Amino acid sequence: MSILKVRDLNVHYGGIHALKGVSLDVPEGTIVTLIGANGAGKTTTLRAITGLARASSGSIEFRGRDISSVSPHEIVRLGISMAAEGRRIFYNLTVLENLMMGAYHRQDTEEVKKDLEWISGVLFPRLRERFSQKGGTLSGGEQQMLAVGRALMSRPKLLCLDEPSLGLAPLLVQEVFRVLSEIHDEGCTILLVEQNAKAALKIADYGYVLRGGTITMHGTGEELLADERVRKAYLGEGE
Amino acid sequence: MNASVLFQQLINGMSLGSLYALLAIGYTMVYGILRFINFAHSDIFMVGAYSAFFFIAVFRLPWPLAAAFAVALTALVGMTIDRAAYRPVRDAPRISALITAVGVSSFIENLGLVTVGARPKAFESPGFMSQVFHIGSVAVTGVAVWVPIITVLLLAIMMYIVYRTKIGMAMRAVSTDIEATRLMGVDVDRVISYTFALGSALAAAGGILWACKYPKITPLMGVYPGWKAFTAAVVGGIGSIPGAMIGGFIIGLVEVLTVAISPNLSGYRDGVIFLVLVVFLLVRPTGILGETLKEKV
């Protein structure tokens, strides 16, 4: 069953028709990835889902409810959280405060403690050592871990990730993808936007290829990885 | 100038400076979050003084109760201004918010002139404010002693709210990145509302204490203190709360000491402060503790 259903989504901003009728499904418990070149509309799709960008037409249904006109903070409360592009760490807050911001709307203090334990103890042990440090003092890789950890602190039913591997050293990219599978194993549904198409398709159950604001191809991760056109255009192979 | 006169002037400077500090916090907090100068903040200060005046003179409330009600009412006025005037232009360019602020300021001042009149009203300050203290050979008035003490207490409460509570954490988050804060499930408009309430409450306290020190109040009483507190916020580093406090005390001391050192300059006391503003804007626009924009890619 699909936890997220996007149908014929159109988004305009600043006179640009950024998304032209995008439709996609994210089944519960899966990893779905959105790949494509710069400016294809990947980030805009995530911004529309999280309420930061307004759809001019079309629908976004989350667990059976249309959320296309719900405000961003309400959407988080419904169970979608996002680690946005560029990490967007609160550089003047401590690492612990950054994580607690992720759980801002939650009332279940005990469960929040458990999640904090899991995220900072098991997933990203490095964050624990840096609890009292300001977010802005972390390295790029640590900031990315903090951004993902913070998004998880809301205990989302759907986790959206925008370019989590951008600008990271290869070893750290592996680390991020290892953590994504771990989060997935815990039962979290993930919608992943990536430039690193190869790594994304490898862990994804299903993938969509965006180009010029429309979906040009879709299929299982394996199908897309094997597809000639995908290999040429996005995996840098051939010719 | 001998030591005891200097000591007395330092106390006067601290006392005046704490009033600027109370007012400067509101400028810096709003700037930190919304990146515009809330010109109406100086009029909030006036509203605080008048509210206390009416609670005392008309409703005959005991002093502490009148002050508490006045602070609460003024906080509400601050929230209302945000809701009615600033929220509608939230997504417009910054310059629109700035012009709106000038308009709101003008509106409140003129509303004051129409409703309570331009004639100064005599503010009844409580007895302990006019008591005289003798410290060695120095005699200081109660106002000069109590104002800094009350200010420090209020600033401590404010610091506790901003740095130790959940809503304070959200205020600091909003000042870094509004959109990222939205993604945390935070109702940002509400946080901004609380920020206005907190800043306005401090301005009201400043206005009431100002009226104790200078007991003639008029609808335009906030104008000059407002500009000087704005200067204090710039000197301390606009956007920085500790900066606003430090800036406030510096401006208060500069003003009092200018007159003390050279009585001939007393007519230029305001001019000296604005000279400080100009110098800082030219030499160090980020102020003493101001954030230099750092971005990490």
C-alpha cells in the first residue's frame, strides 16, 4: 500500500513551470529514489511534498489524506520529515539542541529519549561525542549526519532526503548509505533524492527519473540500473 | 573630577544604560529573526509607560500590580502589531517590512497624541525610587540604584527563557533558518509572536523605569531613547542579545560621561551618541559581538 501518492503535480515558482504533471508512489516500507540532472525538479518535488512549495494543481496524498494545502509544520506532525539540501544545520545551537529541535512537536518524552539514544548511540556515535558543541563547528560529514539524525528525531513515517551524499568524501558517502539501509531495516519508508544515481538505485526498491519537470522513466532499482539510457545519462557510462 | 563624582556618574551611566539595554533587546531580537528594524519598538516603550500611568492614576492599582499589568498589556500590544502589520508582509521584500515599521511607529505616536494629548503627564513613581542612598560621601537616588538592579533581574529572566527553555530554543533556531525550523514541525508564526511579546515586555519595563527616572511622559517620549537603544543594538552587534546589553551600558556611560567630563558638551549629548552610531556603521557594522556571516558548503 502506498503511503504517499503524488498525482499530476504541477508547481510554478518565479514564473518557472518547475514540475509538469509529476505522479509517483511511495509504498510503505520501501526506499524510493528520484534521480535526475540539476534543475530537473527533484528538490521541488520534495519541497512540494513537505509543504515548502505550493502545488498549483494536482494532489499529494499521505496516508489517505490530501496534504497539498497543509502547512509545513502540520505536515511534519502528520509524519513526514526531511533532511533538506545543504544540511541546514542550526549553526548557533548545540548538537543536542539541533537533535531536540527535530523532536520539537513530540510530547512523548520517554520515547524521544529512546530515539535520541538510538540515533546518537547506534546510528551516529560521533554525534554523541559532540553533544555540547555548536552545530556550526562540525565538519561537513558530521553536519550531514546531524541533519539526517535531526530529521529522524520526529520519528517520521516517511523520511525525505535531499542529496544526503552531496559534497562528502567517498568513505562518508558509503557511511551515509549504510545508515540509510539501517534506518530502512527499522521500518522507515524513505524517499531519496540523489545525484549519485548508482548508489541510490542500488539500495532503492523503486526509482523515478526526472527530466525537465516530468517523469521520463520509472522502474525497480535493478531495472533502471540495467537500462541503457539511464546508464548513459546518469551513471556516466557508455560512449 | 574627583573619585566620588566619577563614581556617582558611573552609577548614573549604568542606570541610564540599563534602560537602553532593555529597549535594545527588542530591536536586536526582531532583527535577528526577521532582518528588519522594528521602528515601532520605541513607541511600545511609550505604551508601557502610559499603561502603567493609567493603571496607577486612573484605576488606583498598587504599584507592583500596575507595573505587572502594564508589562503584560504592552506584550499583547507588541504581538498585535506583529499579527496585524508585519505578518501580512512576511514574505514581501525586507524593505516593505521596514516601511511598514515606520508607518506603524507614526501611527502609534499620532494615536497617542490624539487620545491622551501632547501635554506631558506626571508619572507617580513609587516611594523607594526617590529615596536617597549615601555610600561614603556619595549620595545617589533610589532610581539610579534600583533601575540597574531591576534590569539585571529582568535580563536574567530573559536569558533563561531564550537559552534554557524550549520556546527559546525555537527562537534561536528561527533566527538561524526560518525554513529549516518549519521543517522541524515548529509553527514559526507563533514563535515570532512570542518573540514580539518578550521584546515588548522588556520595552514596557524600560518605559516604566524611564518614567520613574524622568516622570513627565508624552506620546513622543520613546523617540530619542528608541534611537539610542537602536544605536546600542548596532554597537553591541545587531542580532546578538548579549551584544544589545553590552551596547546599552556603553551608550548610557558614553552619554553620561560626555556631559560629566565636559559640561559644555551637554547640548550635544544626543549628537555624541549618533556620532558613535555613524562611526560604528563605517568601521565595524557588525558591532562588538555581531555575527560575521559564515557559510559552510
